[in-house]
Amino acid sequence: MSDPLQFEKFMRDYQNMVYSTAYRLLADPAEAEDISQEVFLRAYTHFDDLRRSPTIGGWLKTVTRNLCLTFLTRRRSRWKLFSEMDSGQEETTARFENQAGDPETTSQFLHDTDRREMLASELDKLPAAQRVALVLFHFHELSYDEIAAQLNVSLSKVKIDIHRARQTLRRRLEGSRQVLLS
């Protein structure tokens, strides 16, 4: 690569997208940062070819998603032994980055921000299998078949995980909304 300043600009342009993609899948800010660094290390080695590509954003999202799924698979197999000892689900406390658009009014902005934060908080509380399947379906727009192939699980498991995640989110968000209104 001939110009490090071009790569620095490239990183600034895409760092939020890469990080937020990793964070949605991992729900862990430190792990999302590590994955983001790995993505940009890979991008650096291919930068001369990538910078001319019109699909660079898609390439970055795909690499990020694949690295996250590999990480989750390794972590799942690494902790398999411990899961037999501990039957409780690990809850994460990380939150999604707040990426609010340009609000028309302050009250609408606050309302949207509250809803987004509530959704992010409840999404983070889902079991990892449900959260990952739901994020891949809604944020990455993968089909059920593609998710099953990516996660190396059956199609029925993907459908069940997404269904259960939606039910849990709907129930929790409706409960939260009623508490806010009272």
C-alpha cells in the first residue's frame, strides 16, 4: 500500500459500521473492538484491491460477520464443559451504540432513543443463540437457510430461536411500555 493516510481515512469512514455489526452479534464491547481490529488488519492486507471496489462495505460486513460467528463457535465449544456445571444463562450488560438519525423534534428524538435503548437492552438479555439468529435475520437480512448454514445448526433450530426471541422481546417490551405509561 502506498499511502497510509488513505487507509486511515478508509478506517474512519467504516469503523462505526464494522464495530456496530460486531457488537450486535457479540453483545460485548471488548470483543467487538477485537473483531473490528482483526477486520481492519485483513482489510489492510487487501487494501490496494479493496479501495477500488464498489462493494467494500458489503465485504467488510461479511468479514465482520464471519469473524464473529467463528468467535462464537469457538467460545461455545470452549465453554461446553462449564455449561454442564453451570445451568444459568450468562447475561450481558453491554448496550448497542445509539445511532439516532436527524430528529424533527426533541421529544420525538427522546421517544425514539428510549425505544431504541429499551430494545437494545432487551435484545442483549436474550440467550446468545436467539440473539445471534435474530440479528442475522433482521440486521443482516440473511434467510433462515443461510443462518442455519452460517451457524452450522438445523433449519428448525433457527426458526425456533427466532420465534422465541421475537416472543420474548414482544412480551418484555409490552411490559416495559405499560410500566412507562403508569
